[in-house]
Amino acid sequence: MKKIFREILLTVVCLLSACTVSETEQNRIVNIFAKDLFESYYLWKDEVKDSLALWNFNDTPQNNIDRCRYRNPDGSIIDQHSSLLSDVDAYSLYPSGMLTFGFDFCHLEDGRDSTYKECVVTKVYPGGPADQAGIRRGDRFQIPDELQYVERHGRLAYDKDSCTFRMENRNVKLFAVPEPEDPLIIQKIFNISGRKVGYMFFDSFDYSKAGNYYDAFKTFKESGVDDMILDLRYNLGGHADLADMIASILAPEEYVDYMYPFIYRGEEKIQLRVLFWPEDRDGKEMEYNVDYLNLGIKNLYLIYTGNSASASEYLCVGLRPYMNVTVIGDKSYGKFVGGPEFPMSDFLEARKDSLSRKVYRQGKRISDGKFLYLMTFKYTDCNKENPYISTGGIIPDYKVYDKPYERYQLGDEQESMLSATLDIIKGKEISIPDSEEKILAKRPDGLYNFEMVGWK
């Protein structure tokens, strides 16, 4: 009996050992995945071929990726985005998943009017914990040292179920909730000298929620707006396909009807068009016809800050050849490259015949949730030009600063950036005193918002 038991135990141990992939083997297999994609698809593969030849399969994949990023002659990194991801939605970072207290913030720089290290609330999600607690844009507070957070899709997500925030005149304990699925959209219509001007703030380009944007633009269409303001000050980007859809709503109708080229993603021509087929978060395909929604506007005003990136900039690049686009605010982030998030599982299936059976089997065991976000294209306008690459971002036509500390809410006519935009539409001259300093620092460090354009 003991002999039989020992044999069974030995068999179980052997099976468990066979199912376990050592860290060294994991690194080697992921290195095969990453190096293959760099050599096949990387935008700067020719420029970094010498570094690719020195790829070390005994080192961690991320170290190899960091060494192969495209750089300036002085060694500074140009490609700051290509990266190995453990999970496309960053859920693996925190056991509790993506949690939010219902507000985002910026750090205030030390010095000017700062009695302690402060942060200021930039936006509050309606109905969320912060909103219910009476927290508003412009409120100042201290971020607890123990609180960790990441940034995805232009929002902050946290690692705790609850936290007490020290506000200016009170302590507020908030209980986190799952991140809202819907984008934050704020809409207004202003009447300026008989012209209807639509205003729309949104904080991400989420193609799986295309219906939310469709409904918002439907309101503007039915109201007969003459001009549009898109407030993208905190919009780090998202799905380029949604930007294509919005562009087809905003561009002059004649160019959409004849499907003029909107933008080039590398050599791939993206046309203005009326039909779009996004998938929702359950993978169900939807259809949207934006022919009826074309606004027929003459002027588009874009509000930018250094946190306007990727798809937010993509709109300006693609639309400027076709219509009058005025940029108000600060220089944009300057992300004019993009690429897919390559799933390791798809790579293994695509390369199954060329991989050894051992690598394939072990790769399947560790591939779940592993992706390589790889820059594969630059985007340019219909003339295959992008003058903003050389300037490192889109330079505003009118320099205006974001001032959340003044406590005016987004969409309020007195809020600094919207007020200046409305003055420009009214024909007023605006000026920023030379002595005025920009006191808001960049958004908190965290994960960058990745552009998802599908497997290629």
C-alpha cells in the first residue's frame, strides 16, 4: 500500500513540475516573443538593428526592450511608449481591481501659495464617492503617502478600498468603487451673437462606448450648432478608431461623402466615412451611421494642455487640412506614434509551426495576460505631413493656462480656458501677462494610456 502511495505521490510531483515554468524559462520565452515582434514590426527596427543583435535572452525582457528603444544621438529616449504589459487593463496591478474615489487631481508645485505639499482636484465624476462627499474641482488636499495609484484611460485608479483625505478645512473619508465604465462627458451650448456654439468635454476615446459619444453629438446636431469647442485638456487618448468617427462628424460634409483621406497610420490610409463598427466590452459588434450627425460646422476650437495626447492630437493633425481649427491652451503632449498591443497568445498561434514544441507548450502556460505594446507607425495628415513632430507637440494659437484652483467647474463660462475660448469666438483680444506663472505640474506619474488599434 505504501509503495502504491509513493508511486502516486511521485507521479503528482512530476506532473506539477512539468506544469511549472521556471523564471529563467519564462524570461527566455517572453524574450523570443518580444524580439520577434521588434524585428518584424517596430517603427525604428532598422535604426536599432545593432541593439537587436545584442538581445540577451538570459536578461529580463523589459531590460532588453529598454536597451532597444529608439534614442537620440545624445542617448535620450525618443520611444517612451513601447513596453511589455502584464495585463492590458492593468487589473493585475492591484488585487482589488480598478478602484476609484471618483476624482482626479494635479500636484501643485512647491512655493506659490502652498502651505503644505498640495494637490488640487481637476475633475469629479458625477454620482461618485467624491461627488457625494461634496468634493469639487478646485478643492485642495494632501495625498496620503501610503496611497498608491495608477493611470489608465486618463483616469486615476487606486489600491485601497477606503482612504481619508485631508482637505483644506476638513478630513474626508471616501470608500472606493469600481471604475465607471462610461466616459465623463460634459455638454453645453452657448449663444454668441446669434451663433450656437457647442461645448464638449470628454476624458478618453473609448471606442467600446461609441454610443455615448454618438448620443452627445446627436444633441448638438439637433440643436443646430454653428461652431464646436472640444475640451481635451485631460484627454490622454485611447482608441484611434473613435477619433476617426468623431472626425467624420466634424469635417465638412462634402469631404466625408467622397471619403477623402483623413490621416495616415504609417502607410495605412484612414478615410473620412459614415459607417463604423465598434465592439462593446463583451465583444458584440455594433454599427453606427454618422451621416445624419455631420454637424456642418465652420470652426472647431480645441482646448489642450500637456495632458492632451495621442488620439486628442490625432484629431487636430487630421482635420486641419480640411477646416479652420484653432488651438487654445498649452502645448500638447506630443505623442504622434502608435501601435497595437500584441497579445503573446496570438503570437504563439501565429508562430506555432516555427517554434519548438517545448517553447510553444510552456509559452501557452504563461501567455495569459501578457502583451507587448509596440510603436509601429507615425501618423500624418492627408498630405502625409505632420509639422508637429518637429515641435514635440501642437503649439497653441492662444496661450491660456488651466486654473482648477480658481474653483470654476468644467463647462462654466468663467472657467479660465473656456472663458478665453468664448472671448476668442466673440472676437475679443486675449493676453496672458508676462508675469503670470504656470503653477500646475504634470499629472501624477503612472501608466500611460495605450492606443489600441488591434492586432496587425
